[in-house]
Amino acid sequence: MAQILDGKKLSAKIRTDLARNVSEMGEKLDGFQPGLAIVQVGAREDSNVYIRMKIKAAKEIGIAANHFKLPRSTTEAELVEKIEKLNYDSGVHGIILQLPVESDFPIDEDTAMNSIHPDKDVDGLHHFNAGKLSKGIIGDDTFVPCTPLGCLELIKHTGVQISGKRAVVIGRSRIVGSPISELLKWNNATVTMCHSKTENLQEIVSTADILVVAIRQPQMVKGEWVKHGAIVVDCGINPIPDSTKKSGQALVGDVCYSEVSKVASWITPVPGGVGPMTVAMLMRNTVHAAQKVLDKRLSPSWNIRYLPLKLLDPVPSDIEIAKKQKPKDINVLAAEIGLLHEEVNLYGKKKAKVSLDVLNRLKDVENGKYVVVTGITPTPLGEGKSTTTIGLAQALGSQLNKNIFACVRQPSQGPTFGIKGGAAGGGYSQVIPMDEFNLHLTGDIHAITAANNLLAAAVDACIFHESTQKDEALYSRLVPKKKGIREFSKIQIRRLEKLGITERDPDQLTPEDRTRFSRLDIDPDLITWQRVMDTNDRFLRKITIGQSPTEKGKERTAQFDITVASEVMAVLALTTSISDMRERLGHMVVATSRSGDPVTADDIGVTGALTVLMRDAIQPNLMQTLEGTPVFVHAGPFANIAHGNSSILADKIALKLAGPDGYVVTEAGFGADIGMEKFFNIKCRRSGLRPHAVVLVATIRAIKMHGGGPTVVAGKPLAREYSEEHLELLEAGFSNPRKQIENAGYFGVPVVFALNRFATDTDAEVETTLRLARESGAIDAVCASHWSHGGVGAVDLAKSVVQATEAQSDFKFLYPLEMGIYEKIETIAKKIYGADGIELLPEAQAKVELYTKQGFSHLPICMAKTHLSLSHKPELKGSPRGFVLPIRDIRASAGAGFLFPLVGTMSTMPGLPTRPCFVDIDIDPDTLDVTGLF
């Protein structure tokens, strides 16, 4: 007599194990729960019975099962649309389409089934999964149909070895017969598949050690058909008349149980055999799908395809290299690095914005290693920070196979069309497509321009209307009746709170409070907010506005700044969320009232509108390097009057996506005395992130210039000192890198010195430079040739960076925020620049007193000085000593959250040179290819 293969008992054990697994998932990631979506078209009662069974089992296990019941009027397009929405729902890990589909319109079940993403196809019926099963690719990434999987589990439960046995399967359906045949075959059984057209069926069945029947013929297989001792799995469930049952029917299988159970060694009952196991396997597949998602969240593992480089010698122009490399579609890269479809907003095929929702989804993932790239004090010869940032990222990715993100600033069109050119890197270490990178990208800078200029217009409009209206008329226009109702807007309520006015009924304010509320009383001579545009235009440095007769004599002197100098840009770079950005935008001080009070964007009433204009700009832009590694391009604050770093949000999202074994390389503007110092004291302080290593970039040519080498003039040949060996100049100039290494040491972060080697550099010069770097305190000093060789040329640098991030660091800020304004400025001047002290000129001294009184003394310091020298004098190269740093003025970026002392005169609107870069820029009218960018 056969032993019973009890599907109820085995499935109960499986469900218990799954419930424990689900509980452990929730412990690993708070709130995580597997999700199953059951899609049904129509209302067949037999389908409803099955669905209730599945939902009950899911609830017992802890799976969130949702039944999406679509009406019979559902079309194929509507069904596919619903399934695709579920594909993109990160809370849904498994999707099943309940068959048969019951609709008044023709629906191709194959089309609908194949619209389910293979990763969520827990029924295992997608062609992709079926194809992998047919090829024997049965692993973590393949879902097998649930009934065959349950049959296999039952067979294995007997303890009989499948390998070498003869198996017969009756039935060839894609849901049961075909997949169980494949499963048995790949478990090394010799399989014969039979069906309704098979001849000599009884003879074939009699040879089976393992018999699986799924033919939908009640009690077709008789006792005399079955080999003595065979394992029999009956997948059939058929109703037959039975007057002894209350329903008038009994359920039987495809096997005559009473006969076969006397011959077989093991047999499944009907019901209670395969049915419960089918549901259990559906639950197992769903939990498995969820486990894969959870594993990626806890330990991101990228499946990235790198792009090979075709290196040429001599190295072509940047734009030629960029045009010859075909980038991946950005949605492909996004999927490779673990971004979900709903987290990626495409801007064409090669760039996209990434939702801030990633931060919440990956909040429990440990950050990757954080590396900042900086340089020695810049010279006209260039040091290659951007190129090194990209080359290092390429090496860490394509050569060392690390999860790696580069985070860089978005370039302004000012220098792109002016004198400097683009900022995509160079040679074989670039961001691509470089023309899109250097031009409009996704419009962030245009959004900043719009927001900035809306605020500027609002300031002048406020002055105009206050000067042309009496108190009551002004108040009535600011708080008008709409449909007979008068009420304050949200931002107006914030102004009432600021003024200490508790009344919220506009009609109940006293005349005095109405005046206080309505009039900002801005002093036109104390307006600090300027208009901006993203073009170098020297003739906008000082302008006169309000000359039209309609402005009624409100003429005043004003100016334009370049957009990247706007405080809105600095806010974007330092914000941590949309709500934080709105608060910071509201705190921006735009002017001073005649009574001496600061006037903010919130006072003007424009904060909400500014935030709306910046709604999309807050999302980092995803691009890629020449070798296909990911890059975030986001924000580009002016490195003199602001902190000159890419955004906190880009770095934070990148660190989560890279995961604990990955790396994020971000670039700080200008030399280490400016960009790196602000990165540490402002950006890291605001973000809470702690860097693991500094990469200090230099070239021998630039070091020689700091040693007293001849002046470099654009367009003229370099002096021979820069192309011939000159160790004396080199050793003298190393005073600058030595000081920058020392500066990094103040923050307790290890330094890797990266030497961009040129063909003219001699071995003696290289050896001397690397030796001096190590002697100066660098944890390592290496050569790199990423400009000419891409990632391969930066392998040594990448290995050194990996080691440096594993070294012990003791990160600390240069000064506490509680320190006074004067003392903080003095600390930076003495320690970072090497000054003997500072001198506050009268205007600066007055600002120290004012900002201390206004409560701004706790803000960090963002020094605005020349980037061409450690001192305040651009002509002083190397590491000057014996100077006092003059501070002529101090200004507040209250929204961005820093004070910026002015050392000398800072131009915030560059001019165009005699021969601007735009002279070389053109477009091919046939191919639309951009030429002349660099």
C-alpha cells in the first residue's frame, strides 16, 4: 500500500519557514514586507476561491497580498497598463494574473502574462522564465511555475533519488506538464512526455519510476498501468457526480486512487496533495522575489557593463573622443546600479534626474567610502582635478570592479562660451555626452536663473507698490476678498508669526498691525539681491534700472551676476530635502529695511513660488563616464563667494547606491585652500558626512610655476623651463603642494598625492615630486595617465585611494561654530593660508557687529578670495609667508547658511575674452553634431 504524500502537511511546514523568513526580513529592514499583487479580470467563482486561498496563505506568512479586481469591461490595453503600474511599484515583489481572464473584449493571455516583469513573475509563466527553464538555467533569477515546483518538492520529500530514474509525464501544458518535464530532466531523470495523441500510453506509463499526471481526465490512469513501487503525483482535480455529497459532486484526480494506491510506493491524494503545495510554492516564489530586493537594498550589488575605450596616440580633441564613444541609454545604466523605474525621470536617452525617494528606500544601507578630489593652487597650466575625478572613477569601476560614483558640478555656460571651456573632464576621462553636459543639461541653471530673477522682480515691485499706495489700499490688495472670503495665505501667516501678530482674521487686525504686515519699507540703497544670467557679460556689472516713465522715478543702480553666483545655487548645493530647500530659500536676505531689519524672501512672500521653480532642479542629474560608470552632475556654486562643491544630495544618494563596499568620488573647486577647506567646514558640517580620503592633484609644470617659473600667457608657447628638466624650480614650487597636504592634515584626513604626468616630465622630476609628497605627509604619491589612457592609466591611483580609505582617520573641523566671527576668519587665514593674521577694514568690522547682533555669528565662514594664491595677492605663488590678510567686507548668505568675508574685489560677472570659446563652437546641420567644444 502506497504512503501518502501529504501536501497539506508539507505545505504547512513550508509556510511556517516562510513566516520566519518574512519576520527576519522585517528585522533586517524596518517596515520591509513582501508584497504580492493578484490581478483578476471578471468574477469567476472558481477563481475567487483560489484567490481567497492565496490571500489567506499570504496573510499567515506575513505577505501583503492585494487583490486587484478588474471588471469584465477591461480591455487588453487597460489590463497591460495595470500590470505595468504594478511592475514599477517598489512595494510589489510578485505579480500573478489569475487565469482564465474573463472579459467582454478579446485579451491575449500571453500578451498580458508577458507584460509582467520577469523579476516579479512569481507564477513562472513569462516567456523569459520559461526559456531559462528550458535551457536548464534554474537559479536565483529564474521563477518556475508553482504547480511543477510543488510536484518536485513532493517527489524529493519521498527521499528517493531522482537522478537516473525513468519519469513519465502525462500532459504537456505550459503550466504543469512541460515545466515539470524540464524540472525532472534537469534533475537528471530520463523523461518521457505523453499527451492525448500518444500511442501505447499504458505501455509507456508502466515503465515509470516517477509518474506525474496532469491530463484533466478523471481517474484515467488505472492500477494495472502503474509500475510496482512507482511514485505517483496526481495534479488533476475533476468534479464527478456523487449523490452522497451535499454538493452532489466529488473531487477526484486524473489517477484512480483506489487502484493505484495499492501498487505505488508513494501517491498524492486529491484533494490535499498538489493543490496546497501550489499555493505554498507561490508564497515561496514571492518571498524569494522580496528577498532579492531586500538583499540589494542592504548590500547593493551592481551588474554594470563597462564601455571599452579605443585609445589613440596622439590623443584627439575632447569632443572627438566623446563623439566616438557611444554611451549606454541612461535607463540601462540606472537599472545596472540598482535604481527603480519610478526613481528615474528621463531627459532624453542619455541623461536623467534621480528622485530623492532613493534616500528613503535605502536609508538602512551603509554608506560607501567618501573621497574628495582637490588640487594645488590653480595656475593657467591647469592641474586636471575634473579629469582626475573622472579617471579615478573609471579605474575604480572598469579596472577594480568597485561600485563607484563620481559627483561633479554642473558647468556654467559662462566659461563654456568664454575662456575656460567645458568642465566634463578631458582626454579619455570625460563625462558623456559632453555637449549635453556642458550646455543646457536638464535646465537646472535656467531654473535657478528664473527663481533668482523672480525674487529680484518681487523686491522692486514691493518697493514700487509700497511707495504708490496708502496703507489701507496696500493691505486690501495684499489680502483681497475672494468670493466674499478674506484670508491670509500660508506664507502670509508665517510673516504674521514673525511679527508676533496672533490674529488670523484679516478683518480684525488693528491699523497698526496692518501697516506692519503690509510694509517692508526696504531701503533701495541697501538691496543686496541682484539679477543673474548664465552668460559672461561685463557690461551688466553695473546697470541702471527703473528708467521707464511707468516706474515713476524709482530709478536705481543695480547689477547682474552670473547665475552660478546666485545664493539660490548655493542653497541647492547645500540643501538636504525639498522642505529644507524651501526653508533655506525663505531665509535668504535680499535687503535691509530703513529701520535696519533684514528683509527675506519669506517677507516678500515668494518662497513657495521659488520652491516650485526649483522642484525638479533639486533632483541630481545622472550621466556616465566614457567607460560607462555613473556620474551625478548637480549644482555648481561659484567657488569664490560660495563653497564651490557639488550638491550634498547627489553625494548622499550616490553613497547609498554604492553601498558599504563602494566609493563616491566628489570634486571640490579651485585649490585645496578654498574648495577642500569649504568642503570640510561647510559641506561636511551641513551634510553630516565624513570623508575617508583626499586626493590632491598636481602637475610638474604647475609646481614649477609656483617655484618662480616664467609667467604663462594664454595663446603663447610655454617657456622651455616647463618642457625641460628643472629640479630647482620643482623643489621651490613644491612649497605649495606641501602646504596643501598640511592643510588636509588639519582635518585628520589621509592624503593621496596624484601626479598627472606629461610626456615632457623626466624620470628625475617625477621621482623628486613623489618623494617630496611622501615626505610632506601624503599617505601615498602616485603617477596617473588617465587623460591619455582612461581608467587603465589611473589603476595605481585607484589602488592607493582604496588603501587610504581603509587607513585610520580622525576627522575634525577646523573651528567650532560657537567661535566668534573674527576668530573663525583668523583661524582660516593663519592655518590654511599661512597668514600672520587678519585686518578687518571698517566696513567688515561693522558687519561683524551687525551679524553678531542679528544672530548670524554661529554660521560657518566661506572665504571669498582669489584662487590664484594662498594669499590675497594673485601674483604671490608657492606658499607665501609674512602677510596680513585684509578683510574689506563681510556678507551673509543666510539661506545657504554661511558668512562670506571679502578679501579684495570679487567679480561675480565674468567678461568675455578677445577670442571667446564660442568662436570655435558650431553644429553640423545634417547630423546635428556639436563641434568645437572642449
